[in-house]
Amino acid sequence: MGQWTDLDTPHGPVAAWRAEPTGPSRGALVLLQEIFGVNEHIRSVADRFGQAGYTTLAPDLFAPVQPHIELGYGSEDAARGGELRNAVGFDRAVEIAGAAAHRLQDEGLRTGAVGYCWGGSLAFLCNTRLGLPAVSYYGARTVPFLGEPTRAPIVFHFGERDASIPPEAIDAHRAALPNAPIYLYNAGHGFNCEPRPDYHADSADLAWRRTLDFFADALK
């Protein structure tokens, strides 16, 4: 099990959930939340990466606007999460992620980024702006940033039945990033998240194995 820690950022102190491996660390990850905060699900994902051998920090990206908020997956919470996402904005979120990455790098750990939903698009920006190897899960807001050149390896996971990411958006990723692996799954949006209606265990398991293989190579 991980625990909360404090993180100094350009936008003030931010809480972050930290998960540690039981043995020597294979590297470190900045885990980037959905629009529902660093809730129980995101903490469980961080813990799972810790169990896989990666020191993992999941910063509370909503902290500059409303710290310590944890939302569920109903329509009202989704609307509130969208409001908070828009209020924080991409630039502030990436700067907070950067502070988490610097903390881990200062500990001598090779560091990557992995994100889900909103965090999937942020993972892409952590690659282009911070130079971190990254894994992006169903980032629906990445297309406007595809002109930013990547600075490290990156992998994308998309659901073929994700109404928020139409085929033309995936085609735009392929055109902009011809050398990046782009994996499609017979699933909808949020297929990695157990509490969500679109959770798809087989897709989540396959994406998990591909993600671990990617980081084993990118952070070696």
C-alpha cells in the first residue's frame, strides 16, 4: 500500500500518492489521474505499479483549484471533474507533473509518465515538454497537441468503441507519430478502470502487459 506525501510545485504544495516497490526499484513513474482526482482507483493503479517494481507518484493535479477531491464515475461527478480539469488547465497540470518527475529524478531514478483519460493527454505532454517516456491511455484531448514533437518513446492505448475518440482522431495520431505503437482494443472509454461501465478485463490485462514491457525497455 502507498501513502500520501507532500510535493513542492510551482503552484504550491500538492499532495501525491506514493507507492514503493518491495525490492529494488526498476525505475519511477509519474501517474496522471483521470478527471476524478487521485481517488481510490488511481491509488490502486499506483500501488499496482509499485508492486511491479516502480516507485510511483500520483500528484493531486486538482490541488491548485480544489485539493483532496475524490470523485466517483456518475454523471454529476463527471461534470464536476470536467469543470476542475478546465480550471486547472494543461499547463499547470504539466508543471505539477514536472515537479513530481524532478522529485523522482533527484532520487536517481529513471522516470516515465503514464496517464488515463485526461491524464492520457497529459502523459503525451509530459513526453513532448518534459522528455519523459510515456504511456497514454485513451487521451481524448491530445489531437490539438500532436504538432509538438515527441522527445522520448511513447505508446498509446485506445478503445475501438470509445465515442470520445473517433477513428479520425486515432488516424491523426498515426499520421503525426508513425513510429509510435498505437494499440486498439475491443473496448470503450475507461476500459482499464474497474468502477467504470466500460471496464474490459481482457483489454486492461493486455494493455497492462504491454505497458510493463514498454517501461522495462524505456527505463532500463
